[in-house]
Amino acid sequence: TAIDLEAQVRGNTVYLVDRRIEMLPTLLSTNLCSLRSDVDRFAFSCLWEMTQDAEVVSVSFTKSVIRSKASLKSLTDELTLNLRALNRIAKILRKRRMDRGALVLASPEVKFKNEDESGDPVDLEMYEMKEANALVEEYMLLANVAVAEHIYKSYPKFAMLRRHPVPDPHNFDSLVACLKDLGVTLDTRTSRTLSDSLDNAMLPQNEYFNKLVRIMTTRCMSQAVYFSSGTQPYDQFMHYGLAAPIYTHFTSPIRRYADCIVHRLLAGSIRQAPLPKCVDNQKCQKICDGINYRHRMAQAAGRLSVELHTVLFFKGRVVHDIAYVTRVKANGLHAIVPRYGIESLILTENLPNGSELRFDPKTNTLVSPTNSRVGVFDQLRVTISVDDSHVSRLQLKLVATSLVPVAEAVSLSNGLLPDGADSKRKADGAENSSQNGTKKSKKEVG
């Protein structure tokens, strides 16, 4: 159909700060294909029979009709009991994934609060994943794995799957060396050893440190991609971040075209719909290539949208805050401001006594004449403003005013504000280092 062809070209819904560009017509994506209280909706269901210990006894798939009882804005006693039972099992499933080596990664993701009339950003805060999100996620992951196993068994030559390749060990070399200098070990031999290392990556004087390590670990990863099962040997199917031997996307057909293809394969495998004649290994891989490209473009558009709205938020303001060094170069260093999710290059000329600093490649630090050093994970006081010297493009400008001594870093972690900081913000160290709902901060690497 024309709708299907357009959806294939778009590949996925694109999420920007102030809007989303739908893969499907809005009537479908926000109404007819979305759950509403006390309204029948067609669905494709994955049904499990489980023990009290979350052991799967059986799994089945069927076309279905769902009538949602409530939007959960208010809970009845029955719904509360059901949700608690679901959550208890979800926690068992999550622990089991973690024990297999699934990773909890992070990204410096923020949410904007925009003004109703103008749409301009008036506030922003770090995205936080709530327990309800984690509950839903576990069953989505379980369904995706179950469907992947089923369609591969039915169509081993052209099942549409998703793989997350094992990262190149050398990608971690710089991060491992920086952590070693701080007495922290990052074991990258397997996803399980890496997961354990991340859990233990703590510094007593810096509560944000663990989250920062997870952010930097995320950047060492390979990109997850869609593929046709006939193009890879089975031992390459694995999803490294989820510690799953086989995986696909089934749960969001209104926003991902891959899920639409997976639905058709699943329907064909249970004989509830004919399999499209055009499906074969070569054509499936061609569709995967297009979806992978569109996914990368959607991610890039999302990042640029955040960058634009961040600049709009800071335009006309001068804000003082704390930043953490994430990378050191000969001409400056990269630093991230946790409160705002900003990361930027600070040129040497914008560092205190910058003209006197020299780069030491052996220690990956900037060294002053008095032999004091600035390296990865150090904290800096910075001034954030908008550089409007380039008419064609406004840019954020970070200027480091001083290095934060270790003793003061302890105070920051305990919730004390640095001199001149915005009185409305919480101390950086108060950020919880546990999983962030990703967008991916726990970003399901998938």
C-alpha cells in the first residue's frame, strides 16, 4: 500500500524536542493503533505462562483484541495488586538479565520544559527512568526475544533480527588507562565482567563518577543494527548490551518499520496471514540497510534538536556550574556539565593560564609550569554562555574558570553549591548513578 511504502522510506518516527515526525499517519499512530480506556483495539499478543519464579512454562502468539481497563491515572485495588505481581516478576527477570551480563549504560539526556505559546525552552532537567518504565521494559524485552526465536525457527534464511556486535577491545584502551590511574578497574573481557566492573566503579568523593563512567563506556560500544538472518552465522546474532543470543524488535510497529516486517513474519509463521511473496534474504537485508540508515539519521536529528533548544535556553544567560573532563587534547579538553547534559570542547585559551599549559600524551593530561595537571574525570568550574560571534550559527561557549580541588569535590557530592552557581539547581553530585531511561540513559542499547 502507499502507507506501507511511505513507512518503509521513513523507517521510523523521528523524535525532536518540540515535536515528532510520525512514520505513520497521525490518525493511526495516536488514535486507532494506540490503547484507550474502555475501547477495543486490535493487537498482536505474546502470551506467556509462567511460574511464580518467572520461569516460562509456555509461550504463544496470536492476533487479539485488547480493551484497556484504565490509563492508570488512578488505581483500583485490583489493578494495584496486579501491577505489584507484574513488578515482582519483572524484577526477577531483570536480575536474571543482569546475571547474564546485560549492561546498564547511560547518556547525558535531558528533558525540556517549553513555554506554551512560543515553544521556547524555559527549563531543562536530566531524564530519569521510573520504576514503571522499568516494569514495562522487562516484558517488552522478553517479548522481543521470544518473537526473535520463533521467526528465526520458522524462517532461518530471512528473519529480520537485531544484533549488537561485541565491541573492539581497543575501543576501551583510553578509558581503561584513565580509570587505572584512579585505582578503578574496568574488565572488558565479557559483557558480564564489564557489567560487574561498572557496578563497582565508584569514587567516595564523587557520586556522579559512576554515571560518567557509564556514559563514556557507552561511547566505546558498536552500533546495534537490523539484519537478515541469512547474512550472518548464528554466533554473530547476539545482542551484546542485552546479553541475548538472539533479538528483534516486535513491540512498536507504529514507530519502527522493522517491527511491521517482524509482525508479518510472525503472522505467517502461525498461519494467521499469508507471508508476503517479496520476502527473501536479499530483499530483507536491503530493507534492513534502509532502516539502519534512517535510524542513524533520526538519532542525528534528535541530537541537533537538543543542541538547538539548549542554545535557545542559554541565549541571554550566563550560568556558572561544574563540569567534568571527558577527554584531553593538545588544544584543549572536552567537558560535560551534568546539570544540563552539555558537552563541549574548551580550548586551551579558555582555561586558566591556558597559554602556559602543555599536553603530556603519556599521561593524557594538560600540565602547568608548576606541574599541576588536568585530566579525564577532573572537575572544573565553568561559565556557560552563547557565542553569537558567528551570525550563521549560534554556539554554546564553555570557559573554565578554575579546577575544583578534591576536598571541594567532596562538598559538591554532599549537595553544597559552588560560589556563584544558580541557586535553583541541585548539586551535581546528587545525580543518581543508577540506570537512566536511556534514551537510551539506560538506553536499551537495542
